[in-house]
Amino acid sequence: MIDLKDIRIVKKIWALLETVADPEVPVLSIIDLGIVRDVQLQEEEVEIFITPTYSGCPAIDAINMNIRMVFFRKWFF
């Protein structure tokens, strides 16, 4: 059975990810660039799957940190 609460949470997560700007091209979000592949809920944990725009992307660490920061600022975990 699909839990509607989980669907709402996943939608909220995608909306928050839409606010994370790419550090190299700040007018685009990581959603716009296709960096976020999937969001999954596993009981009490959120798992966000990302792929850099190219192999060896130097901004991937900054993107990971920016994702964490948006959740610390806007979400209560």
C-alpha cells in the first residue's frame, strides 16, 4: 500500500532540492541539470541519489554539502 504521507514527504524533498543551486552555474538548480536521480524514503531515513554532470566533477563535494545545508535550514530531522 502506498502511504500518502510518504508521497507528500518525497514531493517536499524534491521541492527543497529545486532550491539547491549548482555551484558552477548558480542560475541553474541541481534538478535543472539532472544531477538528482532519485529520492527514496527508507523508514526514518531519506536517501538522495545524485550523479555529477561529468566524471571527476570538482563541484560534487560542494553540491553534497549544499544539499545537507538546505535540509538543516528548512527541515527538521
